[in-house]
Amino acid sequence: MTMADTKLIYFAGGCFWGTEHFFSGVDGVVSATSGYAQGSPEFDGRPSYEQVYTDTTGFAETVRVCYRPERISLETLADLFFSIIDPLSMNRQGHDEGTRYRTGIYYSDPADLPVLQGVYSAVEARIGQPLVVELELLRNFFEAEERHQLYLDKNPDGYCHLPARVFKYLRLYQDLAALIEDEPDPVARMAETAALIYERMKFFWVGFYVVRDAVGNGSGLGRELVLGPFQGPPACLRIAYGRGVCGTAWKEARTVVVPDVEAFPGHIACSSLSRSEIVVPVFASTAPTGLSATGDGGHSATATHRLAQKTSVTAIASPQVSAVLDIDSTSLATFDATDALWLEKICRLL
């Protein structure tokens, strides 16, 4: 492989330690390097971390990503970037605040601009609000000091503004995509998905309910959810339209996060051990233009949850839902918008 086989793109996603660690784990990425980008023209020379920290240099903590375009596209990289930031937060990500923590994508090849504009437009349409994420031609970039390179590899217990499970979901998502890429049978795809989530994330129950013709359930709708491939103890065989968490996710065509199943009206107790739950719809065609992570009013401090609370939901008629992914935990409040975001991405693979 030569440099001619690679391309560069620059991501400012808050603290560069977590952003670098995330992109280092993306298949097709050759290297991820922490640094400082888009400094003020008035600033002369290479900045130090201490200078950037003052928020007077104009620099943003940025990660230079070198990737192989035949392995991963710029569009996919940008989509992954939006999975780890709050694109509605100005100069703040997680607990980090200041202009050095602003978000942005900086390109050095003008041919990349139309691709990135397409991703930005898709994200804006999905969340229904203008983004505060810069999209600019790269002005300058300086590598950060050695102590900041591969920081989380050197300091496994070091600070990171990203939830630890983000990195687990990234690996899960990539491995699953490779496993089911060429498999046309939907049952096989669901079975592999349930098994991999169950094995990697150690949830109590993971499985699918598939929309099928009803068998004398008196719902008047002619359709119901029927148990499909799953991992875990025996579960309910059939769930009516609009019943319980699964039926609600189907009826309303949205992800439902339930911190406490006992507090959810009409909850169907397939197992007394289940304490919290998330149900994600699988769409037969295009996914809905809105992320909705809802529960009984509980809130997460994560930026992704705050984004989900702001997101407007475009309802989709229930016939477009072909199945739901149901995941249960034996602990309260296991799931939040981070789980919702990544499980929705996984369901889109189906």
C-alpha cells in the first residue's frame, strides 16, 4: 500500500482522545492522529496543547484520519462521525466545553465537499434542526504532542467523553455487516444478528418479533408480531398490534426505551427477570426520518440522549415495519440513546 492508495479527512469531535480511539477501530482506516486544526491566521507557528487550551488560538482538537477508499467510503466515515457527536451542541461535547471542543469536518480535497454536504443534509433531515457542525476546507493542521497520541491505548482507564459501549457497538456493527453482507435470507440475517448482539453485549434476552398474519386474535387489524430468531429463555409467542413495548414500537414505528418495565402501561411480562427494555423497529424499506428514544421520563446525561430528546419524529405507517428487535436486561435503566442510535444502525443492515 502506498500513500496514493489512501485519502485524508479531518474530524473535530470534542476531546481528541476518544475521537482518535474510535476511528482507530474503524475497518479501512490506516491511522488516526490527534492534532489541532483551523487555527486563527493571526496565530503564528505550531501550537502547544496549553496554548490551544486557552481558547485564544482558534484551533479545534481534531483527528486526522487516513483511510483506504476501496475499503471504506468517505460517506460511511462521516456517518460514523455523526454517531459519536451531538451535532446540536455548540462548543461542547460531553463534559468538555470551549471553542477547542467545537465539532467539524475539514477536507483537503474539494471533490469531497459534495459527499460531505450530502451527509450533512441527511442528518439535518433526520433530526429536523440545523446543525452546528463546521464543514470547511482545511486551513491548517498540526499533530499534537506525543503524549496525546493513542492516549486511551496508553491509559485504558483515562478520561473519555464517549460512553465505553460506543466502542463495543462499533466492533459489533462492523462484524455484523461483514457476516450478513451477502446473505439474502431474512431469517438467517435476524438469527445472526440476535446471536452476535447477545454474545457481545451480554444482554438477558435478544430477539426478533416478525409481523405476520394474525391467527384469531380478534385485533381486527389482521396482523400481529410472531416470535422469530432469539437468544435467551423462552418468550411470548405472539404479541398484538399496539400491545406492550413491542406492539407499541410497531404501532408507532419508533424506537422505545423503557428504563423500568413495571412503569410501562400494558407491559407484557414474558419473564419476571426483565427490568428494562429497548425495542427497535425493522423497516421493510427506508428507515424513518427521526430518532426517537423514549421511556418513562428518565433522562441520561449523555449528549446523545439530549439529542434524542430534541429530535422530531416523522411517523411512518405501521405496514412499513416488518419486524422489531427486542432486547431485555435484568437491571433497571440499562438502555439510553446511545443504544438506540447503534441498534437502529444495526437494524438498517437488515
